Amino acid sequence: MKADRKTRLARHVFAENLRRRRKELGLSQETFAALVGVHRTYVGAVERCEKNITLDNIERFAIALECSIGELLEEHDEG
Amino acid sequence: MKADRKTRLARHVFAENLRRRRKELGLSQETFAALVGVHRTYVGAVERCEKNITLDNIERFAIALECSIGELLEEHDEG
């Protein structure tokens, strides 16, 4: 797959996947934040696309969400 | 694929894929940096795993490398 400028911003795709996966695991933002070792407001900010998350944190999030980094950065169909 | 703590650090995987793909395209660090709009030393630092790159920059790198973000974050066999 070739990336092009028409694809949605990676930040948005990541935010959506994070929120979906966190809810699948039945975790609140607060519980998830504690699991990863970040502040609850940071998780909220990432889910609102306000924070430009770093690769080290993407990796920590993926480990806590028990999925691959790739899965968090790919677009998934809704519904 | 489930992420676990035995997999190599995402930073290393990204660095290796960046270097390989940049060379496939025949780009020097300097030319690539100019293409992306970052400083040459920044590209070198990312390739040496010294910088914790952000998602916005991962996306810009993927666009310049004409590949997906996923491809830059997956482990590839060598050789």
C-alpha cells in the first residue's frame, strides 16, 4: 500500500484505533493510563488527536493493548 | 500478531527500515532530509535510534519514502 496525502492523518487513525481497542478491553482512560504509566489526561489528549505521540509511547500503548503497532496505525472498517 | 516484550524495540525496527528504504530510493541522508523538510542530522539520529520520532514525522517520512507507515514499523527479513 502506498501512502498518499489523501489518506487520513495517522494521528486520527491511531486515536480511533486506540479508543476502539481500549474499549474492547473494557478499560477506562484512567485504568489504561495507569497500566501504561502515563497521566489520564495524556490518554484523552491522544484520543482527541491533540498530542503528537512518539514511537516509544506508541510501542508502550500497543503492548498494553495487546496488539501490534501496525494494527494501531492501520485504518479499520467501522461497524 | 501480538506485540510482546521480546520483539525488538520499535525504534530499531523503524531505523532499519528507514535506512533500507532510503537506500532503495538512492537517497542520501541529506537529500532525504531536504525532501522531508528536516535537518540532515535529524535523519542520522533517527537511523542511529537516538531520536524518539513522533507520529507526525513518521507519517512525513513514509510519504517521502513512498511506503506505508505499517511497512516502516514491521520487521523485514534481511538479505
